[in-house]
Amino acid sequence: MTKQFHDNVLPSDALDQLFFEGRTYNGWLDKPVSDEQMHAIWDLVKMGPTSANMQPSRIVWCKSDDAKRRLAELASEGNRAKILSAPVTAIIGYDIDFHEELPWLFPHTDAKSWFDGDEAGRKVGAFRNSSLQGGYFILAARALGLDTGPMSGFDNDAVDKEFFTDDPRVKSNFICSVGYGDPDSIFDRSPRPDFDRFNVIV
Amino acid sequence: MTKQFHDNVLPSDALDQLFFEGRTYNGWLDKPVSDEQMHAIWDLVKMGPTSANMQPSRIVWCKSDDAKRRLAELASEGNRAKILSAPVTAIIGYDIDFHEELPWLFPHTDAKSWFDGDEAGRKVGAFRNSSLQGGYFILAARALGLDTGPMSGFDNDAVDKEFFTDDPRVKSNFICSVGYGDPDSIFDRSPRPDFDRFNVIV
């Protein structure tokens, strides 16, 4: 039986850590992120819901100097130093043939057949759900006491060729540095929209 | 100065609430979700990072019987009862003209000009970032002691016509019920992929 937490609002310091004080960092302290921490992030990300448990994300964690250099060369100029200075930058990609994995990821029915022959639909589903997983990724890293720096300024096709060479069905979505943020590298927060601006209750 | 939480791993019961014990519910207890709770979800969602603070999500919260019925009629058969029985189901849409808001959302530079005339790029950015916000939405609801039921089985075009009539530049992404999940409405968890299956460190 699953545990429920009805009406249990997380303590304010947890909400601060996840949402209110979490920031996108542009620079990083000289402190490494361990392989165990990368595993711990994934162990949270994979628990988040995806449509039919499709789990489309495929992640390349660029940790070595060589990998960071190769990625930075394919990023927009403003993102290069961020990638080179971060302990690790994850390339979050998505597999447009995720349905091949559904027989074991969603074993109680033939979900693979829902996607067979519908590549256009798979592309939309994989992009949506790997982006959802990107949201889990950012909050998972924060939940573990790490900071993130998500970026979409890079040459997607070139990154796919360079990092997903053996998996031509995997496309890059966005990249995200992980580490210990340098407080001097952030600016004031941008304004946030009030509920009534972008929401309506009907 | 922003508060930092370096190496502060959230307590295990918080990680349970957010990730390990959080589930997608198919049925709901007969207990309402208040307007204040919907506002509280948004107040967390809007803090999550989006590219250039674009905040593309536009949310219609279907709370009245009439709105639920209209939405349920446009959903796949398997999702109708879920929508009708949930206290509220949010339609998470995205504005492909989000760049019109950037002068106040990202005031320190002319970010609007980055997107002017590039509708194809805006569609990709809006879809990616509203899906990211969808990930924040699910975890925000859980952080507040609520459960979620995200769904993509519905007629997007028909929902856009029905619910975004006055905003033809807003497209539906996915829908998500919010409430207090009925523990009898869930099945065993589907398998989760080990790190080495979908990740590589280079």
C-alpha cells in the first residue's frame, strides 16, 4: 500500500530549497559532483510520472574535461564558459523509439502497439515527457542539495551527432549543468506572474 | 543574497512525498481542492526556471461540473470518469506568442527580439518550457500534500477551440487532475530503469 501525505505541506525550508531560493547559476564553485550524486539524481527522476511510463530520457553526463570541451564547442558563445566551469553538464536527450522499451517498462498491457507506426506522435510524446523529466531533474538536483544551470543555447543536431552517435534515434532536448552554484554568478530574480495573469478557474 | 542549501539532502519523508511514494491516481476521494490551493500550486510553479523566464504556460482549471463535463467529452474514453470524479483538472496550455510578455518578464535585455519572426522556434521553446513547468506542477502539488493525475489522452485541437477560444495562440499541452487520490484506484508501480540503462557518464 502506498503511503499518502494528504494536506501535509512540506516545511517552508524545503519549499525554499526546491522553489523559492533555488536559482539558475551561471558560475560554479570549485567542488566536484560525484558519480553517486548523479546516480541519486536519476533515482529520483525515474520515479516521476511519464505517459505510459515511457521514460524517454537518455542522459549523457559530461564530466571529463574532454567531454566538457566537446560540448562547449557546440554551445552558443554565452554558454561555453558555463559548461567548462561546471563540475558536470548533463545532455538530456529523448529516444523517439522509446516504445521498443514499453514491453518491460509498462508490462501489464501491450502499450508498444499504441505507438507502432506513429513516429510523429512518438516525437511529440518523447519531447513532452523528456521535458517533464527535465523538470523532475532540476527539482531532484535541488532536493539533493545541488544547484542547476539549464540551457537550450546549443546546436542540437551537432550535439546529437557528437554524443548520440551510436543512437541515431536519440535527439537532444536541453542541457543542464549541475554543481554548487557560485552566489556571485546570479542576478536579481526576474519578475514572476501573478495567478490571475496566466490562470483562470472555470 | 539568495539562500543556498549545499549538500542539504531533503529528509527521506520529503523525498517519499515528492518522488518515491507519489503516484498517478485514477480515482479521487470526495474532498474538494480550494481556490487557495490552486493559487499555492501556481505560486510554486512560477518560481521554477524557464528559458529567458518565458513562463509560457497558460492554465485553465476545470472545477465546475460544467467545465469538467465539457473537458471530459473531449477526452479519450478511459479518461472521462477520471476527469468527472476529480475535484479539479487543469488544462496546461502554452502561448506560442509568449515573447510578447518578455519585456516585463525578462526586463534587463531585449529578449523579445530573440524570438520575433521565429514562430517555429517559439513553438519548440513554448512546448519544451511548458512541459518543464508541467513537471514543476506535478511536484508542486505533491509538495502541498495533494495528488495528481496527468493525462495526454484528449483531442488537443478540440480542447483548444473549447477552452482557449479567446486566445487562439494558446495550445493545450497536457491535462492534470489534482485532488486527494483514492488509494484503491492505483495499481502496482511500473518498473523503473537503472542508471546504466539510460545514462552514461563521459
